[in-house]
Amino acid sequence: TKVISNNKISEIGVSSPGIRTGKDAIFIRDWQEVSINNIGLDANNYEDIKKETPLYYPVTRGGEYRKWFGNLFDIIKIGNDAKKIKEICHDHRLRENNLYFKEGVTWTMISSSNVSFRLVPKGVLFGNGGPCLYIPDVIPYIAFLNTNITQKILDIYNPTLNYTKSDIDNLPQVNISDEHKE
């Protein structure tokens, strides 16, 4: 059985460029800047941000080259149904709320080095600088995405410092059968 398929990842997964506030200086904070009582750490879906409290939730934003896990330093003020973002920023993008707080894979969209892929655990939103891929079998896909093969393919697709949603969507699927998991 072939390990790499002729089919694209976009045929079995969904990727999204992430939430754009329009004014990150107002709405994005480091974890330590906000009381832990005002940070939602157990959110499951879009309905959770409709509540007045908590106001802040974890969010991906890219970051330095780091494989597997990490770069989860930021929180976004999006509680109360993103009321403040909607009031202040007319160019905001609150994309794909059906994907909010789902487990996925993130990468840094603009990088001065190779791309690296990381697990996004349940309960984390996806920001503009840290887009996400939502796909079955997240862990084996992170392993594949962090290989030199993936880097070479991405270098062919887009020989710049940007790793876009469409570049990731066009990567090949991997045959993750029980035979290959051992």
C-alpha cells in the first residue's frame, strides 16, 4: 500500500486562515496579563463565546519555529459574542465558527525558516498568523507534515516565506492505516 496518496489533504480536512480582529493591539494579550478567572479554558464550541464571561480564550498566532506542540502564549478578547471586536473593527474576520475550539494542526503563516506544524488542543481558537488544519488522525498527520518531504513539496508550491492555506490544502493525503501505524 502506498503511504502517500494522489489525493489532496483538502479532500478530507478543512483549513482556515483564522480569526482577524482588525486591531490585535486591543484584543490580543499574553496569558499573564489577564486574571485566570477571565480566561475560558474549557470552551467546546462557538456557543461558549456568546457568554459575557469569560472574555478571553486561548488563540494560535504563529510564532517561532517549533515542531509538535507550543507557541500557545496568547489569548483573545472575544467573549460576549465578540461584541467589542464587531463594534470597533469593521475589517474583522470571525471565520468558520463551526471550527472554534476543535483539535487541529497549526503552523506559522510567515516564517524566515522552514515550516513547522504543531498540535492545537481542544479549547483553543485559531488566529490569523497561526492558521489551522482540521483533519482526522491529527497526530499521524503532524508527523507527516513535519517531514522533509512536506518541506520539499511546499518549497515547490510556494518558494517564498509564506505558507498559505492553499499550500497546505494541496499537500497529498497520507494513508494512515493500522499497517502503517506500527
